[in-house]
Amino acid sequence: MTTVHQDDERNDMPEDGEMMDRIHKLEVAQATQVAAAAGTEATLAATQAGATATTAASVAGLAAAVASGAGGFIVGIFLGMGIAKAKA
């Protein structure tokens, strides 16, 4: 029969300095993961905001092109009617 002494159990436990080092490394790893997750969320939000702004600018540009084209078309009709009357 073997007897386990308290001293034997303590030898398996890491030293206080080593334990503190392990805890510090875990804290750093957790902080890094949190920062990476926050960076990912910020990047995603910026990407979505950029896509929304791009879409809005695209729609505004298309509307401006359609409006100027329609205006030019109407002016062209009246100009054509004026030229046709002048030749007649």
C-alpha cells in the first residue's frame, strides 16, 4: 500500500510564478480573441456602410442620367418642331 503525502501532491502543482505566467498568457489570448472579434465586427459594419453608400450613389447617378436624358429628349423634340416649322 502506498501512501500519498502532502509534499508529493505539492510537487505536481506548478510554482506560483509559473501559475501567474500561465494565467497571464491566458488573459492575453482572451484579450486577443476579443480584439479580433471586435475588429471583424467593425470591418463588417464598415463594409456594409460602404456598400450602402455605393448603392445610394449609384442610384443617384442613374437618376441624374435619366433626368438629364429626359430633359435633352424634350428639348430635342421642341427644337426639332421649331426647325421643321422654320423650313416650312
